[in-house]
Amino acid sequence: MKLIRFADLTPKPWKNGGGTTTEIAVAPEGAGFDDFDWRLSVAEVASDGPFSLFPQIDRTLTLIEGQGLDMSIEGREAVRLTPVSAPLAFLGDVPVTASLVEGPIRDFNVMTRRGRFNHQVSRHDLAKGRLALPQDGLQLVVALGVGSIRIGANSLDLGFGDVLLFEAGDTGSIEGALPVLLIGLRPATAG
């Protein structure tokens, strides 16, 4: 298991320069916007505008703070993201424009390069049940609150945005009372 403390990370400009993003993790390590296999980040959005285009990238966006974000995705009906809505999957090479509902928001972004990796993102409340560690691939658990969790016999305090990264060899389960995002990353299969 690897712990990534959100408070230790540094924001940088978006690809299109319209805001800031805080990179949580990327593969391969040190990859930039144009050569990653997968990337996890948190964006601070303070104004309306277009999303950066990411050719050959599959994206999933989850609103984690703020009142809401109206998303206009070319070829789809408009959708509103809120702090309780399901994560929204879309193609990174399709034009997207977003409008704030009421004030700034913070979102969690998962991106994978098509043909190399696949991902799944879901919300989970640990107070309603434990999470089993992965049987294959990578599994990341993102704290959407502040509190304590248990992994086996060990206790760990998490802050908002902290990420636990588990690999297939890790065993056990996670318990606690925090809302979390659960992210699965797996290499794409040929054929």
C-alpha cells in the first residue's frame, strides 16, 4: 500500500491554461500531459469555460466540492454534476464546455489512454460497508472527508483528498466512516 497525502502535492496550470490541477499520480512516473498511460488529478474550477482536449483518452469526472457543474459534451445531452451525483465518463477527444452552478468547484479526474488502460470510478460510503482490496490491477481509495480508517489491524488517519494506492498483492479490507471514491485501473486486454 502507498499513501499519497493531498496536502503535500503542488498545483500546476491546466493543459489549456484555464485553471489549476493537482496531479495525484501518473504512469509512467514523470509522464506529461501527452504521454501518460493513466493520470489522477484534482482540478480547481473558478470560472466557466472549455475543457482541454486529450486525444485517445477516456475520462471520468467526479464533483467532490462545490454546488455543481453543468457539462455540455458534444453529441450528448447536457448533465449537471453535484457532490452526490455519479461519476461522469466521457471521451477526452470530444469538445466539452462547463458552467459553474454557484461558485467554484473541485473535481476529481481519472484519465486512461485508450488501448493501454481501462478504469472504473464509483462513490462508496465506508460507514455502509467495508471495501475488499483488489484481486487484480490497481485500486485507489480517495478520502472525501477527514477521519480514521482501519486496514486489517492497523488504523490510519486520512485528510480530504488523501489517496491510498493498493496493488493486486495487497490483501484484506478497509473499514471506517468516511465517504470515498473507489478507482480501479487495469491494463487493457488485446483483442
